[in-house]
Amino acid sequence: MQSYTIGQAARLLGVSPDTARRWADAGRVATHRDESGRRVIDGKSLAAFSTEIAQGGGEDDASYTSARNAFPGIVTGIRLGDIAAQVTIQAGPHRLVSLLTREAVEELGLEVGMQATARVKSTSVHIDRT
């Protein structure tokens, strides 16, 4: 069976090696030592853990994101097309408009008047329900 080092597991999980190491130290994912003494995670354990995290079994309710600029606000408009959607958020004096899939809007349960956070990284705006 394939085993993964902490660094490899971190890349696959989309987190830093320090986070993966803390999870292993806390017993959230089982590790063992390979023949050369490195701490590794077997493939089945890593697959199960990645599924747990994806289903909301993470440390908190916030989803992982590398987008650093967060604009909490209120949804002021939603325009749904067959495939795409346009969501407008008013965050204080800032009006942010994001294009995303209709499916994403439906999965997030976004509605006009609800709180949401626009996360901006480079030219992309990510919408999180808050």
C-alpha cells in the first residue's frame, strides 16, 4: 500500500506541512515510521481523513482558503442564468460583484439579504456563506 510523508500529505490536503504535523500529533490521522525512520501516513488513512475534512470534520467551520482579503457583507443581488450566476455583496462602502456557477449559489443557499463574505485573491472573488 502507498504511504505518504507529512509533506506529501499536506500538499494533497491543501494545507501547510505544519498543519498536517499538528493533525498527526493530535492523533487525527494515524502515522507510522517507514524503514528510513520518516513518519508516514498510509494511503487508506489519508483518503479517509481527506474525506472527513471535506465533509466538515475540520478543526472549525471555516473552510480552507488561501484568499487573504475578506469582505464580510450582505448579499444585495443575485442574477441566475442557466449555468452562471452573478452575486453582488455590499461590504461597508465596497460593492463586490462575483461571477460563479449557478450550482455554487444553490449549494451555498445564497439569498438576497443574507450575510456572506467575499474573499479576494488577485483577480478572483470567492464567496463564503457566513
